[in-house]
Amino acid sequence: MADTELRRRLITGVCIGAVIIGATLSGIIGSYILVLVIIVMSSIEFFRMQAEEHQLGMWPSIFSITPALSVSIAMINADQLPLTLWREMLVAIIGAFGLYVILQLISGKKFNAKSFSRLCLALLLIILPGMFAICIGLMSPRLLLGMFIMLWSSDVFAYFGGKAFGRHKLMPSVSPKKTWEGVFSGLIMASVAAWGMSYLFPEIALRHWIVIGMLVVIFGTIGDLMQSAVKRAAGVKDSGNILPGHGGFWDRFDSFLGCAPWVGAYLMLFYEQT
């Protein structure tokens, strides 16, 4: 039984990796579509985990990503990214809250604080981080691919490092299996991967890849823990079941969404200087 589950997980992981590599190497449009799918599917799963109010919050959260279309259509230059990103995020927030109010009025229901707070949480954990990821792909799809490769390599070493040396729990009340030893193993591998990325994708220098590796591990882990906390509060094991052996889209890309804002912000500050 365990071997079957491991085989399913491995096959699904290989397929996901192939899609990500193909999408990012195909160019800006492929990268944009990839991130857009991640945002939409993760948003849907987020609200499906919630109680009866989820339907009211789902559509504003999905529609709120549509302003990001203007980012890809404009095909902006790297020096325009910071201003454009903040503008798009502001439009997304206003659009999401505006649609929320409209649906509340149409439904005739009273203001629901839980539904509103879930909409805010979806914006912070999924939609706005996704916009940063879109901007990384606009700078260079190869940077987005490098970020994924660093996530994969650090995840693998964090898993085996935690298995072999894990003694001190990172946050047992949220994720009992994560250990500090696993996180440090991931950091070590991220540094090694940074060296490889500097040769594969020389758009940025080694020192920047090392910083990105640290951001990926630290904030990817935080993103994973945040998602685990949301699932625990909702009383579910996985955010979905669309990916055999992996659960849902948000299960698979929670670390990616967790670190995307930090990596994106760092690249916006230093991308032109590399």
C-alpha cells in the first residue's frame, strides 16, 4: 500500500515537473498561464475547504486575479514592474472587495465577518503572491524555473534530512513532521542548487541565486506552515484531491506561493544590477 502511494506521488510529481519546465521554457505566455492556473485552482480549493459561506467568497477571489491580465498584455519592461505590480494589486483588492459587496447586496444576506476574513486571507496567501510570481515570469521565465528547481531540491533534502537527523520539531501544533534539521538540510541544498542555477540561468549572478535560495527555503516553509494551519482550522487533510499522491493544487504550490512575494521583491530591487 505504501509503495503504491509512493509510486502515485512520484508519477504525479514527474508530470507536474514536466508541465512546469515546458511552460516556463515556452516563454512569457506559458509562464503566465502556469501561474494563473495555480492561482485559480488554489483559490477554489481554499474556499471549498471552508464552511457554508464559501460560495459567496469564491467568485470575488477568482475575479480579483483578472487585473493581472493587463500585466501580461502590456509585456512591460523590468524597470516598470514595481509600479505596475502595486497598481495591479490595488486594483485586485478593490475589485475583490467590490465584488464581495455586490454579491452581499444581491444575496440579501447580512455582513458575514467570517466570509470577509476568508476573502482577505485568500488575497494574502494566494492571489497577491501569485501576482508577484507573474512578475517574476515577466522578468524572465527562466528565473521562475530556477525558483521551482530550488524549491524541489530543497524540499527533497529537507525531507530526507528531517528523516535522518530530525530531532527538534519546527512547529508541532501545525505540522508535526517538520523539523529544524530538515529546514537546515534544505538551506544547505539550496546553496548548492544556487551554484548550479548561476550556470544554467546566468541572468543573475551567483550571490543573487544564493539569496533567492535562502528566501525560497525560509518563506517557502512559512507558506507551507500557513497552509497547514488553514487546513487544520478547516478540519481537512488536503486542500483537494486533483493531484494523485499530492492532494490539491494549493498543497503542491503552497511553498511556491509563500516565497514568491519575497523572491519577486528581491528581483525587482536587484534585477537590473545583475
